[in-house]
Amino acid sequence: MKGMFITVEGPDGSGKTTQLQLLVRALTEKGYEVVTTREPGGTKVGNSIREVLLSPEHDEMTARVEMMLYAASRAQNVEQIIRPALSRGAVVVCDRFVDASIA
Ligand SMILES: Nc1ncnc2c1ncn2[C@@H]1O[C@H](COP(=O)(O)OP(=O)(O)O)[C@@H](O)[C@H]1O
Ligand SMILES: [Mg+2]
């Protein structure tokens, strides 16, 4: 892996997206190829999973299923977006990653 993987973590409203955008701008100005992504989501499949996860319609979802859907979204994101970007030397900045699930 030639690239660099940076994840931004914190509670809702703590400023993740704000800091992420500042970081992306600074890295881009320095000439890095920057790929931004988020969790859950980041891919077409992941965004569909995100809708299921965030929908109040699914409030009966068990904790185990919720955790597996986060993991499924992450697996698609790693294989489709993150790993290929890191392989070509890009900096990947992800709005939440596995630390959010662990927390
Ligand atoms: N350093 C900061 N000082 C004051 N307000 C901030 C700061 N960073 C972000 N905010 C504000 O806090 C709110 C939440 O920020 P946001 O980046 O969307 O958080 P998150 O992505 O973690 O939910 C926004 O209204 C944003 O403008
Ligand atoms: Mg945000």
C-alpha cells in the first residue's frame, strides 16, 4: 500500500465533516490525490445499506443485524473504493470507520 488512510471519528455534531473538509482542502492544495468516503455508505450498495440503517421504519432491527449491516457496508467500501485508492497511492479520508462501530 502506497497511500495513506485517515479516518475521522466522533459523536454526531462534533465537527467531523467540518474538519474532514478542511483536511481534504489542505491535502489537495499540497498536490495529493484525495479520495473521501463515509460510513455507512461510500458506494451504491453502501448507500442503500445506509438508508436501511438510518430509516425509522426499521426500528425493530436487532443490534447484531445492525452491526452486520455496518460491516457489510464497510466491506463493499474497502473492496470497491478504499483499497484500490490506497494501491494507486491516494490519500483516503473516511468520515467514520470501524472505531465508530467498536464505540
Ligand atoms: N470548530 C468548530 N467550532 C464551532 N462550531 C463548529 C466547529 N466545527 C464544526 N462546527 C459546527 O458544528 C456543527 C456540526 O459540525 P459537523 O462537521 O457537521 O459535525 P459532524 O459531521 O461530526 O456531525 C455544524 O453546524 C458546524 O458548523
Ligand atoms: Mg458529518
